[in-house]
Amino acid sequence: MGLKIKWNSERILSLSAMSISFITLIIFIHQTNLMSRQNHLSILPYLSLSVSNSPGDSSMRLSLENHGVGPAIIESVILNYQGKQYNMVHYDNEVFTFFKNQKPQLDSIKVISYSTLDPGMAIPVNVSYTILEVSESPQDYQLMQGTLNELLENGLDFEIVYRSIQNERWRITNNSQGPEQLD
């Protein structure tokens, strides 16, 4: 014996209402996913290390630039040199202090400015944060340029780990084509 369903207007209306509610739920979930992806992309930091060298002006600048759309929060800065890892925390978060430790002759540089890369520090969007700058002195420029080239020839590498405000972690190195997402 077959079961017969009576199709009256009430049943058709209730089935239609349930179908519309289900379709609305699917659309709502899809829109929420799209908004989540858009929010993720709207706060993505994109750090790069920039070296500006102008022999004519006797100036050289090493800086971190954030080309992303959200702040980059520094977690750690590690320099690798001659097979050893050096955490910048042990050098007061100053790259120049590390350089001087490796090459004491840099202590004679008179016209220099440098900054720290403290963990927790945020680098805002479209900002070039100067890590180290030598200018106005041909002698200081030559010494810094020559010493930096020597350090690089002897295997100086860097790794900077940073995060977005949503705690997504990223890493840049001198060997990477761009930021690499961690985790």
C-alpha cells in the first residue's frame, strides 16, 4: 500500500517557506565566508627589507618597509652569521650593535643613526622604518659599506618574524621572494 500525501495550500506554503529559509541560510553562510576573507585581506602586512645606497651623497640606509594594508608587529629578528644564529634581543634589538660586535672598527663611525627592532613594535602601513643610516661623511660611508659587504660575503643572513593584528605569523628572509606565512 502506498502512502498518499494530500497537497493542499497549507502544505505547499509551509514547504515553500522551509525551502526559502534553507536557501537563505546557504546564502548567508556564503556571504559570511566572503566577508571573512575580505577582512583577512584588509589587514595583511607585507614587510620587505630595503637597502638604499647613494655613493654620490655618501649615504646608505637599511630600512623595513610595510607595503601591506595592515600593521606588521615584530616578533623576532634573527641574524645568521658564519653558521651561528644571533637573536637581536641579546644586542638590545639593534642591528648596528650586532655589526659593531662582529666588526669593532665600526665604533669609529661618527655620523650614524640607528633604531631598535623591539619585539611587539608595530610598523604601520606605508611606512619606511629606518634600521640604520650613514650619511654626510664619505669616510663613515666607506667604512660602513665595506664592512657590510664583508659581512654579507662571509654569510650574513637575516630572518624577521612578524604577525598581523589577527595573529597570523609571517617571515621574511634575504632568500625569500616575499613574506612566507607560518603555522
